[in-house]
Amino acid sequence: LSGAGHLACSRTKNRSASTEYPYVVVVSLDTLHVDYSSLYNSEGRGMPQLDALGRDGVVFQHAYTRVPITLPSHATLFSGQAPLTHGAIANGDVVPAGVDTLAEVFQGAGYQTAAFISLGVLGREFGLDQGFDVYDDPFGRSEARIYRYAHEVFEPFRAWLDRSHEKPFFVWVHLSDPHEPYVPVGASPDTVLTLDGSLEGEWNLVGDMTAVHRLTLPPGRHTVTWTSLRGESHDDRPETCIRLKLLEPDALSSFTSSSVPVRGVDLRPSWSMELVNSDDEDVDLELTFGGRLIRPAPSDVLDNYQTEVDYTDHYIGEIQKLFESFGIAKEVLWVVVSDHGEGLFHHDVLGHAEFTFEDQLRIIWLLNGPDLPAGKVVEEPVLMEDVAPTLLDIMGLSVPESVEGAAMTSCWSDGHCPGRDEWWSYGMRHEPSQLTSLAGHR
């Protein structure tokens, strides 16, 4: 392969599963800034489990996504196509059924295929389930949160592997702990609810996103109050606070003459609402509410982000231990990639989707497996769409004609990487979709 153009070859259907690489795991790390791995930042704290895989494998030092948004970046990862080609350019879009995916290639080659997802924006309704025998995503049904912590992804993965490890598999594990709302596992409650001064319950609204509470309302007039437990920080902005939102205001219309704030209300530190039960008996009222931290201060984010990175790294180690427990660790081909980065207050930006700075576009990409060179660092620039053809080339599987990326195996097989043409990236704002930034690269 000499360039990054279309690779004109067709997929071989029903090819036998590779005996050299019978087990393939793709671990995608959502919203991970490269500086948190010592493979990319020698002065950082590092990620011991991830970094050990990289030191014993191949690390692409200058890998980039074209778009710092989860769904389009993952669609590129699994299709080898740029977003404008596969058509999913923002979260909420649907990957068309005609797009060839890695899972479909591996499925056609006789591999078991499974995916374990941690964010609702990657739910099966958005089309990335193509080719997966199992697509584990509980979102949109009974989950109050739109994300899962690493342990909540690991457990169904462990159960699947327990019954599936004796046959070749291609598995995708998606971890998104280092992500907004930056609330680690086990975080203390941030909001309490009282009725006439008596405690009804306490929640971490910022982390759990949605709460449902059944309130027993005796006859008469009553006051419900939500109070923020968040203390002031030295680096708070003027807007920094927990914003409460009542998610089903119509349920309250029979009990109050006040208008329910549709856009939410800031807890500074509390907000009250008067409710009246005009009946002669108790009434059960279901309150549905959520919250988020508006303009979080750096002290709210950076320590929590590091804790979440550590938690993610721990579960990379748990995956490795699981392979070892089944006696297959030395036969596993690892592909570890982040979908995009995060601002983390560089350029005075916290998030990712709208921006095309290096912080948002540079990604982690490493490979580890049998017969891959240990300690190989590729300095040439590569793109997310190169991951799929590189993996298929390592596996000896044919690459779909639709793939736009290039296999990078020549970077270590003969010391010369395929050339990279000029490329461009973009950022978008959601709701409504709006282009916010463009960047050209050469």
C-alpha cells in the first residue's frame, strides 16, 4: 500500500478464523486526553495497564480523529471511512445499513462478535450494531443514566467471555468514565429533597442524571425543597451551580398554581415549591427530576477526571487478567484507541465536540499481540480511518472496497509508512446541529 486512497479489494466471505490471532479485542476509550498516558506524555502520571500494553507493542504517536464526537468517530473506527462518506457526522445520526463494518468482516470470517457499550449515543438504534451477534447496550429502556461506569460494562463482558472464550471472537469494549459529568464511582450525594423540612432523599443528580421519587402528600399545603450540598470552590465561575430540572412538570399541575420552570432552576443553594393536596386522603405523587453542574470549575473537573482515568485503566487490567484466567492472553490481539480528546480548560475550553484543537483531535492508538514488534513507536501522522485496514491487514482478512484509510503495517514491516494526504477536521454543536469549527492539516 503506497497511499491513503481507496483500497480496491473485496471482502472474503466465510474465511476461516485466524489461528494466529483467534481472539481480537478493540477497546475504545471515550474522551481520553492523550496526556494522561505516559506513552504520549512522559511527565504525566500515566496509566500503568494501558502503558504496559503500549510499551510491549506498537504505538502511533500522532494519531487523529477527523471529528471529536463519539458516534461519527466510532463509525469511522469500524468502517475505515471519513464521516462525510459513511454519513454519520454527529451524534444522533444513523450509520447506514450499507456501510461495511469490521464486525461484519469478522462475522463473515467465522468469528463470534460482541460489543459492550457505555454511552447511550452509541445505542443500537444508531446503526453500529451491524455485524455484532451481541450488542450489549441497556440505554433507552430502564436506565436513568445515559452512561455506564467501567465495572457496569465489564460485568456483562465477563459473563459473555465465560461462555464464549473457547471459540474465536472479535469483541469491542467501550469505556467512557473520563467524560462529562466527571463524577467518579461512589461520589457523595450533591442534592437533598425535603418535604416540610423532613428529609425525603438524597441523590447525586450530577452523576445519575435522572431521579424518580414517590412523594406521599398528606391533605393540605406543603413545601418541597431541593438543596444543593455542593460547597463553594475557590475557582467557581459566577454561573457555577447545580441546575435542577423538573422533567415531567405536567404531573405537578394538579397540585400547584405556580408555573414549573421549564428550563430549570439554579440551586443557590436551594429552591422550594408549594404543593397543595385538596383531597381528604394522602396522595402519592411521582417527582421526576434531574440536574447538572453549570460551568464547573477546574477543581470540580480535573481531580475527578484523573480518578476516572485511573478507574478506566484499572479495568483495562481487569480485561487482561480475564484473558489470563482463561489461558488465552498470549493469543489476543489488542487494538486500543480513544475516539477523541477533551479540552480540560486548555484554550479556556472544557469540552470536545465543538472544537478542533489538538486537545480534542489527537487520539491514542496502540496495538499489542503475537508477532507484533515490541516498543515500536510510529511517528508519522495517521487517522482514525487507518485503524480498520491496519487490523484487517494484520489478520490477513480482505479489506472492503469502501475503506478510505490505509493499512499501516508497512510502518514496521519495511520501515516506510503510507503517505498521508492533506486532511481536514470539523467540530459541531448539537441541538440544533451547527458547524462550529473547521481545521485543515497537512
